[in-house]
Amino acid sequence: MRRSLRTTGLGAEIALAPGTSRDLVLEIRDRPLGDPMVPSRAWAATGNGWDEAVPALASTLAPGDARHACAVLRGLTCATGGTVAAATTGLPERAEEGRNYDYRYVWIRDQCYAGQASAACGEHALLDDAVRFVTARLHEDGPRLSPAYATTGGPVPDQRTLGLPGYPGGYDRIGNRVSRQFQLDVFGEALLLAAARRLDRLDADGRRAARVAADAIAHRRNEPDAGIWELENRRWTHSRLICAAGLRSWAGLVPEGRAASLAALADRIVADTSAIGLHPAGHWQRSPGDPRLDAALLLPPLRGALPAGDPRTRATLRAYARELTTGHYAYRFRHDERPLEEAEGAFLLCGYVMALAEHQQGHREEALRWFERNRAACGAAGLFAEEYDIRQRQLRGNLPQAFVHALFLESAARLATSPS
């Protein structure tokens, strides 16, 4: 049955015998309808389109879920190559506490996470997009690189309200204050896209952009910054160590003279950071004035800032697992004396970081426990939000959250292999 939308209604009764099916084709056009669509051809074209856009990822853990995460990241990526941090705004992390944000912009760090995940699983489209977007921003802004951009490459608009009710428990804010911040670690993350050069997917523009990032680290490494969690300006330990990781990654791919200077700078950063950012107990601490642990401190060894066997790496992993995890859920840091789950939801990104850290140490069974626990913390559509409330078993915050899907995808790829 076919009828124009200008009619008053459309109805049909279809009787189906057990085990049978019937395709329903709904066409909406701004011109007269042509020949009827053949459902079998439409299904075949759709399947072929998905197969071309999203690889099988058969060599990863949970290939179906890995493929789904890859599809989500592709869906969050616009024509400029920018991958937005989330598709929604204003979904609260905690009701009536003001912790709801607009993430419909491209965070450089998150974009790099997606690129690294793409390289790890052999899906190069996301890597190419990340390189294209980050390269353009480095050429335009150089050492003044912003933590985040609009999908067009322009600045993120400042926060404002819409005068609407908003999501229950949330607010009607749009925009984000991130453009006011300096985040040092984005330069290190940009250099970690050296994976593209190893795969012969980095052109001359990309190589020049990497030099810009390395020079920015050399000149700005001692400046206080807002850090990965976008807090007050400090000399955050993670920011400096991830820059050392980026420098080491790039040093392995450039001529010997340049490589030596990059490696020397990385060594200097690690030594300087160790002098002010190492806790007396032997593990890394958040900053010189903050002795607490932080999930972000697990990332630099994963990216090559320090070896997996370094005593500081192992001490940090042990202390973090003891103090900031529960039931294979992980938290960013301790806000106050409240139980972890009362201060904020479990951070799913951190759960996958734990899986990668345990895997790097050769603890395969423990890595798989972390992977499976956090893989289950999704909604019916298989989408991850930023946080998961372990008491109410509910997702918290905007979704789908790109960096969670990226770390899931990377974990699915790396846990399927032996640690290097």
C-alpha cells in the first residue's frame, strides 16, 4: 500500500503466520513517489554499506561489541574529521548538583584516544580523521592549541542558558568554558598519533604538526595547566608524563639527531616530575601539592613514558587499585571523605585503563575481569556514558561518550594479544 503524505491517514492490517516476516517500507519525499523500493535490495545495500564503513574486527575480544564501538565513533565523527566528545548535552552526572555539561564539541585528547584505538585494532579511518583534525588545529594555533574545538575547527562557544526546562535534574546550559583553559597534555596526546607514521599514514603536514607539538612541550612544560579533568591550574603529574610519552613515541620515528634531543627532553621531564610528583610511598601523586592518587597516573606507562616494570609504575597501579577501585569499578580520584560511589559515579574510562594496565603487567585474568565488568555497564542500545552509578545501576552523564568507546575499543584490541 502506498499513499501520499498529504492524505489524512495511512493504515494497514497485516496477518503474519508464525515464523514469517514482512518488510515495511516508509518513503518520505519532497517529490512524487517513483517505483516502489525493493526491500531485499535495500537490505543488501544497507548491509554492504555497514561492511564497508565498519570492519569485522574479528581479531579483537568481543568482535561484535568492538564493531559497535567503532560504529559509534564513526557516527560521532563529522566531515572535518572531528569526533565530538558526546552527542548530547545537559544529561546530569548528579541530579540538581550542576554537574551537567555540553560535550558536543571535539576535545583534542578524546580525538587522539579514538585515533590510538583505531591504530590498535587496524581500523584506519578513525586514525586518519584524528590526524587530519589535530594536524589542522596545530598548524592554526601552534603552542596556543585549545583543549577543544567546534566541529568546524572554530572556537567552542562559552556557556549560556536556553530558557528551557532542561533534562530532569539537569540544566539548560549549552556551550563550554574549556576554551579558557590551557591543558598541556594535549600536546603529548597529539604526538602519540605517531602511530599513524608507523602505519605510513602521516603526510608532510602531519610531520610538521608533530614538530609544532614537540616545540610547544619544550616551551610550556613548566606552566601550570588545567589537566585531564579540567580543574584548577597546577603542575599536574599526568600532564607532564604524558608529554614525555609523546616525545618518546615520536623520537622513535625521526632522524637520529632529532631523536636524541626528543628523548633527552623526555628524560628531563620524567626526572623533573619525579622530583616533585613522586609520593614518599613510591607511587606517583596528582601534583606537587596534592599527594592523592589519580586514575590518570596509570596512563603514561601505557603510552611509553616509563617501562611497565618501573617500580613507580607498579607502585602506582597497586596503590590505585587498593584505594580507588571497588568491585572492578574504578574512580578518578577521591573528592573527600565520602565513600567513592557517593561522590561520583564509577568512571568507565578508568575501568578500561585498569584493564590495559593489568594486561601490561601480564595479569591477563585480572585484565579480563576489568574488561568484562565495565563492558556490561552500558544501556540497552550498547552505549556508554561517562559514569556508572553502581548503587542504582544507572548510566550518568552525556552519551554516547566518545572516550569510553575509544578505550573500550583499544582494550578489545590489546587484550586479544600478548603484552609487548
